[in-house]
Amino acid sequence: MIKQTQLGKTDIYVNPIGLGTNAVGGHNLYPNLNEEAGKELVRAAINHGVNFLDTAFIYGPGRSEELVGEVMKETGKRSDMVIATKGAHKFVGQDVVIDNSPHFLKQAVEESLKRLQTDYIDLFYIHFPDNDTPKDEAVGALKQLKDEGKIRAIGVSNFSMDQLKEANTDGYVDVYQGEYNLLQRSAEKELLPYTAEQNISFIPYFPLAAGILAGKYNKDMVFNDLRSQMPHLQGAAFAQNLEKVEKIRKIADAKQTNVAHIVLAWYLTRASIDVVIPGAKRAEQVLDNLKTLDVRLTAEEIRDIDCTFQS
């Protein structure tokens, strides 16, 4: 039986290994996605104890939510699942603008409910901050929806430290989602201490840093997609990062597991990180991610990984 973990101060309990579903119907993010393969990802997750699915309106747009909703209806497992989704993107003609206004957020929740074919959303995030709306007003609108039973928990994503504090003026923020991994640790300065102090669950995205922290790259790799624009995968930085990953590989080899499992397990030792949501494009990757739950890191190993990636 997989031990469930509590999301911050909410009454929501989840498998510490969730599933990010941007490759389920996220046609605007990944070319040539197979929708049936995406649905199979979700089925594999459900059938193997993953009960936390992370989606968003902008994945598709809207299509990821629709496909997740179809699988929920098909399997009849909605009540067993925790579904997180996000809103803030608004189409104005051909342009996409960010809108945190109470009116728009309420509309976004209603539309997500329809796409997901459900009458409640477990966790709804404001996906990105806009430049105009006071953040406590935006969160206040979600609090109204929470009181109405349409959402169970309130999240914000990609907010700065000041924006998060403003959003949490009344203590209503339950979850914060932001970029954090062993190569990008700026969240440790303010965000992680604040979320720990406030009992807000911090859910990191980009946990494997576009794959390098999965331990599957070598110095001869050449990228011709989005990764070609990422500084940590270029030149001297790439070579240095590969050397650091090799130090984790020694720990992984000793435990007869993979680098990715060690990295994900390390995140779960951080204060306020209750769950990680690695993405997947194939059903077998979902099952592989679950092997993280078998990893037990010693205090010395936790320190060694910390020190390796501080430099």
C-alpha cells in the first residue's frame, strides 16, 4: 500500500509521485502527440496507484483537461483521484493575455469543470500572475469557489515572493508551484522557507531540468528542439552539469536504481515539498517514476547531493 502524503494544510492526501500531463493533449507544446497514448498514460497512472494528476487549460489549449476528463469518466475513478488544473490564459483574438481578475478566474474554473466532466476541482491554480489584479483579490475569488465546493484547494504558480505574500494575505493559499531543481535552486532563498513556515505545499516543476537530471545525456548530445536554447545544456555548463550527475549515478548504482529516482527522492526530503509531478510521454515512464518511492536516502547521501549541486 502506497503511503499517502498530506498536501500542506489541506485535507487532500496524495501519492508523493504524481503525474504532470502536459504531454496528454498538449499539442501546442509537443508536436505529433498521440491522444490515445496520452489517455493510456493516465490509465497507467490510475491503475498503479498514482492519484494526483496535474493539468492546465493552456495544455492543448483545453485538450489535456478534456482527455483527463474522458479517462476519469471511462474508469469511474474520479472520487479516488486528485485533479489539479490551472487557469489565467485568455485568448483575445490571436493573442494570449494573462488575466487574474475575479470574474475571469471564476469563468475559467467553470470552463475547466466542463472539460474535466466533474463538479469539483481538487486544486485550482492561478497559472501566471498578471500585472493589474491585486493578488489577494484574485485568491479571494477562488476562496468563494472553495466555499461553494467547486474547488477544494487554492494554488498559485509562477508568482514572485512578493506576489505570493500578497496572495496569501488572508492565509488562503494552499499550494505554490514553481521552478525548482538541483540546477535551479533560487527558490531556496525565500520561497521554500516561506512555504514551509506557512504550511504551503511547494510543488516543483521542471524537476529533471529537461532530462539532464535523469542521467540519460552524455557530452556528445546535440539538441535540435527547445533544449537547444537552454543554457544548462550548452557548452561548458553542460559539461560541468554532466560531471555532477555522474556523482549522483554512483549513489544510484549502489542502490541499484536510476539517477532520476535519486533526484526525485531528494526533492521529497526538502521542507514543504510533499509531492513531485514528473511528466511522461509513455505509460512505462509513469511506472518507472514510481520506483522513486522505493529509494531511501541516508542523511549523508542527502548532504552529498546538496553539496555537489551547490557549487
